[in-house]
Amino acid sequence: MSSSFLSHREKNQLLAAISIDDWGHIESHLEWVEMPAGSTLQEAGYSLRHVYFPVTAVVSLVSTMLDGATVEVAVVGSEGMVGVDAFMGSSSANNGTPATGTVMAQNSAMVVRGGYGYRMRAQAIAHQAKRSEQVMHQLLNYTRTLFFHMSQTSACNRHHSIDQQLARWMLAHLERQPDNQLHITQERIASMLGVRREGVTTGTLRLQKAGVIRNGRGQISVLDRAGLEARTCECHDVIRSAYERLKNDAVLQAPLMQGIEFDQAIQTRVPGRAGTPSGADSSMH
């Protein structure tokens, strides 16, 4: 078993949870793609063509109202997948017309932190889920956690202060990237939280005065992670704990890799884009 085989699996937690036998069926369908910041991976109400497994990219799942207002309902990083509707059956378009043989995206997906990940055709992941009970089990485990994330976010937006929501949002994104830099404007954060920009401006000023962050033009540097955690609500820990349980379950269920210990395997890395799956490209659509 080659090191590239192992490193391809471990780059994304959900893919790493797939058994070796099932991975043999899935690997050939994966493409290594760039996910530029600001790009849209899927749009609500439109046909879902691909699913994505982020590796270094961070993606925001967004609900959009008829008046154009938006709110982030969840964030996806290397722990999961964008496009869970693909293996959950067909749905209808916004006008109620049956989308025969087609799955429609229920949320828009926008890249907040640019990076790379794997792409797979929606039909291919749906086929693999039907083919293998184990694949379906792992996908449903992740989807259940994602839906919990969405419901907790909804409750937080309704019951907690803007300052607490702001801290929760920052922490959720920080946990899915390697550094403490958030490359985003206050206007965009306000859109993600579904609040007025003035509320975000006031909240970031309070955090900056407390020495928790340094606010720049289009960038926020988090200086005091513990201080940020102290200013958020219980929703952050509740959501984080749900993903920790998902991660622990995946490790416990992961089979032995032909004599190679799992914790040894996940330490393997692929430098740059070398050793990526065959047929890979950097196109988004």
C-alpha cells in the first residue's frame, strides 16, 4: 500500500472514515480541485452537480431569503462534505416542479477561506452510498452532525447576543484553518450572521480594545484564543463536542490498514499537489 494512498484518505476526515475496500471504489471518482475564496460551490434551488470534500478550504453553508438577505447556517472544513443532498434522494425545485433524476441543493455553499479539496460527481457519491452500507453509514453520521450544527446555529442566532454570535462564528472558522487570520470584511461577517453591520463593527471594536483581536482592512487577527472563547456562548462548545464525537466514532470504526496503525497512517503528508488522484484538475465546475 503506497503512502500516497494513505495520505489521500487522511486529508479529509470523512474520507478517512471510509473502509479500505470501499475506498477502492471511491478513489477513482475524486478530483483534486482549487476552491478560491469567494467562489460558489453550489446554489440553493439549482441542480447539484458535484459534492466537495474540503482539505484546506473552509466553506460556508448559507440560506438566502427572497429579499436577498443571507445567513450562515453551518461551516464545513476538512471534517466533512459539501453537498449532502446528493445521496439523500431527489427533491423539487423552488417552484415545486419535480426534479426527476436530479437533486437540488437546499443551501448555497460559498468558499470563505480559499484552499484545496476533493470533488466528486453527485451521481457518483449517490451510487456509492447505495452500493455500500458502510459508506452510507459514514455519510449519514456526518449529515446528522451537520444538521445538529445547523439547528444549534439557528437557536444561537435567535437567543444570544451579537457579541456572542460573533465570537462563535470566529471560533468555528478558526477551528477549520491552520492559522489565526480571518480574511473577511465586517460587512461579510454581518451578512453571515444575518445582523446589521453596525452590530459587528461595535463587537469587533470591543474585542480589539480587550486585546482579543487586531482588526485590519479585510482581515482579523485573533491574538487571544482563550479570551475569544470566554466571550462566546455555550453553542460553541455544544457544536464542537458534536464534531469531536463524530471524529472519535470515525477513529474507532476505522479498520486496520493492512498492518499499518491508523495513527501512524494519518501522519503521512503529500507535499503541495504532488501525488494527487489521477484525472485531477483545478476547475471549479
